[in-house]
Amino acid sequence: MKKRTVKDFIALYAQEDGEKLVLIQSGTSADKTFLDTFWTAHTHALAMADVQTGQVISGRCYLSWPLTDKERESGGYSKRFAKGRIYRIKARGWKGDALSEPQWYVTEVLEEGVPCPALEELWAEYTKPILLEDEVLGTLTLDREMSM
């Protein structure tokens, strides 16, 4: 079986970049499958807004980009995005059939800490504690990050 290259990765996505605002939900990690000749970094956005139309896409989005071995070894990629921050990026959408969550190839990070009231409101709602009252156990707090 032929190993995939960065060129193969890029071919999975649309050819044109679009500007998006993304609200980062989680930290950044990287992996390399047995099929790949390169590392891929990835993170999740809680929501995204199209810069051109202003349309907000709520729901998790998967953001990824290829890494060189040097980028992977330096570890700088892990600081590219911070949880709870809004970034203006250039990205390309997945060309294939719809997956469980939209996938985007991040081609460039243009700006960090961008104001976007719609995304800020989503973050405020997301981080609001959810309390569950039980007669026996007392008050329980839902941890969204752990889904429990």
C-alpha cells in the first residue's frame, strides 16, 4: 500500500481558502498514522463563523494541518491555538462525503483574539456550569470537557 504524502492530504480538501473565525474548544495534538509519511496536527473548534457571510456554524469542527518533522520536534505547533480563544484563519473544507463533524485544513492563522459577539456568546454558554441536584448524592456539576 502506497504511503500518503502531504500532497495527498491537501488533495482531500477544496482548492480555495476561505476566511473563518473559529472558537477553539480544545488543545492541539499531533499524530502520524502507519499510512502517512508526515505528521498531522489537529484541534477542535466549538463553532465557526464565515468572515464573508457572517454565518455562524455551531457544533464541533475538526481543524488539521500537516507538520514537518522539524515543526513536530520543536513542539511549537501545540501553542498555535489556545482553548477559548477566537482566531481568524484561512481554511479549506473537506471535499469528501459529510463526516460526523466538518473537517477543515488550516492553511494560515491570520489573527488571534478576534472579537465576535456570536462566538463569545457560545463560549459563555458552553463554560456556564451545569448543576444537577440529587436527593442522595447532592449537587453534581457536569464537566463538559469529560462529557460526564
